[in-house]
Amino acid sequence: MTAIDTSPSPETRAITQSPGQRVALVTGAAGGIGREIVRGLMARDYLVYLSSRAAESAQQAVDTLMDEAPRGEVRPCVLEMTCTEHLRDVIAMIKARDGRLDVLVNNAGIYLEAPHLEPARPTLALEQPVEMVRESLETNLLGAYQLTQLAVPLMQRHGEGRIVNVSSGSGQLAEMGAGDIGYRLSKAGLNAMTRVFAAELQGSGILVNAMCPGWVNTGVGGPDAPRTPQQGADTALWLATLPDDGPSGGFFRDRQPIAW
């Protein structure tokens, strides 16, 4: 069973979805930037599905957020981005339970070359094994690609939606440098994916954008990063809640356009 049972119980505080309440799915949201995006959407009275690879971490994050939040609702779900069955099951669950999906935030990602991780792994293109590159592409790009394909028809039922791809400046061709080859390729691909989906969905009411959160103090960014998860989540929240005349097909940092 892919999704955790979130039916009301004496031990769990549940909030009944209100008519017209917007529904969001945030991947990789048990901690860091993802959890702050969930928190921000809850504050805006969204019903949010919080996904994690592990059921326990998803439930712990949900319990914490439900204790803190005066508004919104959050439900845990297990989602391995490299598993097509998981991706299909989560979207099918949301369709069956809520009949709509208004926001998809593709936040889940890995940074295998991160300098704070031990043991250190090859980072240069001349040295990094193709298996390591493939792992980055499968999680950071192809998982988001499949999930977006599955989510769009549910958004089209209501003629609107917001898709936010959490990318990185490491994927900017304008500032591309050496090292971190798997991570760079996956994020550059995510940026290209953003442009293609935005073009294909032009005029549909579904806005598709990418953002760079900056260097954030999380498990991915490491302990020396200067930005807080809340700061990293701000632009994603802005893009997730854009008005109907908002931008689509853009790349943003601190709510400002940046070069591809």
C-alpha cells in the first residue's frame, strides 16, 4: 500500500476538507525546504499531501505540523520518486479522495556530490561513474517528469494548476562550471522540462515554473549553508500561489527571474 492511512481516529486530529479547498502535493517534504513549503501552504488553508520515502518520517512531520498549524490539513504519503507504481498510486489516491489537485511541488531531490557527505564521492565529469549520474537523473529529473505527467490531467479537470520545480543554480547553463556533474545534469534537465511543460500547457490555466532556493541549511545543503529552510521555501510558495495572470516558464530566485 503506497499511502499511509489518514482516516480520522481518536489519536489523530483531522480537519474535514472544506468545499473548494485547494489541494497540494509536495514531494520530499519530511524536513527542510519541503516541510516549510507544506507549512506555508497549510497557513493558506490548503489540504497538503506531504510525501517522503519513509512512512515513519512522513508521519512524524505531519504530527509536528498538525500540532503547530491553526489552519489547513496535512496528510502523509509514501513516495519513492524512482518507483512508477508509487507515483501512479499517489495521484490515484488524491483523485479518489479529493477529486482535484491544484499544486504540485517537485521538491524531492538528491545531491550525491555534496561536500559535507562522507565518504566523498567522485564529482568531476572525467571521474564520476555513469551509475552515479543515472541515480541523480532518476530521482531529480525523471521522477519529477513522470509525476508531472500524471498530475496534469487532474489539474486540467478544473482548468487551473501550479507546478513548481525546485531546481538549483547548479543547473544554470549561463553559469555552468566544473564538478557536480550528475547533480548539474539533473537540474539542467529539470529546467528544460519546466520550459517544455510550460509551453505545452500555455493557455490551460496551469502555470509551470522553476526556482532556485539558494544554498540552504538542510540535509542536502549541509550545515555551513547560510540560508534557513524558511528562506529557501519562500519563492516556491510564491510560485505555488500565483494569480491566474502570473508567469509561466520562468526560473526564479528570491522571487526575481534569473538566467537559464
